[in-house]
Amino acid sequence: MSAPNISEWLDWYGRMLVPHLLIAGLFLLNLVLLPIPVGGPDRPYFLLMAVFYWAVYRPTLISPAYVFLLGLLMDFLCGMPTGLNAFILVATQWIIRDQRRAFFGQPFITLWTGFAFVCLGASLAKWILFGFINARAWPPVEPVLATAILSIVIFPLIAILLFLTHRILPRRASSAETGTI
């Protein structure tokens, strides 16, 4: 096997950069309050969508440490208890990585239904944990459920972006990925 030339390395790294840029964009969208006509401003779980998708189709693309750091950063920037989003995102990633074979070869509706269950479960877990952490002011559940439903409705649009990004990723492991020269 011959050593990759510089153009192969640049191509590989360039293709691998695209999903990370998309994750960064979704992370930033997660920080912005979107004006929703019904129910006021809200923050759909864009980062959860990316974590779910990549845990199913490319489980080694984003590491649990990277997901944890994104969750911590989101906690700090959104004023949430430290580690809450980090825990929810990493737990989601681990659970979906373990169950990912159930989604292979299935129609999109199966993936969407899986995301719906994950999103509702993550939302309720986040609400429960937040309530225990901040026991003096238990938050109402309705906004949490509204955000989860909004996220479920938006998921197909984000899944298209993730799917298109997935298509440009290298199909085989290169020497850059395996660490060989």
C-alpha cells in the first residue's frame, strides 16, 4: 500500500471538516432563540439531532469527549447547571451507538420515530435533572415538551443536511484516520 500524497490528505481532512463545521453551526443555532409563531421564542435541540444522526451512521466521527465539551459549553452559554446538557448528550450518544443497528436498512420514518423517542426522553430527563438540581423552583413541563415537539418536527430538515454531509465523507478509512503512514 502506497503512502498517501498531499492532495489525498487534504481531500480527506477537507471532507472530515465539513461535518464538524455543520455541528458547529448547529451548536450556534442551539444558542439562538428562534421566534416561533406559536408559543414564543424557543431553542430546538439542533445539537441533539446531530449527535443522534452521527451516533447512528458514523459513530466514530464525533467522540464522547467532544460531545461532552460541546454540552459543557452549551451549559455555560445558556446558563444551565454545569454538566446537564453534557450528560444528556453523551448518554444519548452512548445509548444510540449501542442500538444503532436497529436503524440500518430502515425507512426514514423509523429514524425519525427513533429520534422522536430519544428527543422526548432526553427532554424529560433534562427537565427531571434540572428540577432536582434546582428543587426550589421546579420548572413547568409544557415548554420542555413544546421544544421537544418542535425539534421532532424540524428533524427531517436537519437530517437532509446531515445526510448530504454524510455523502461527502470518505467511504474507507484512510491512513490519516488509522494513524498509519
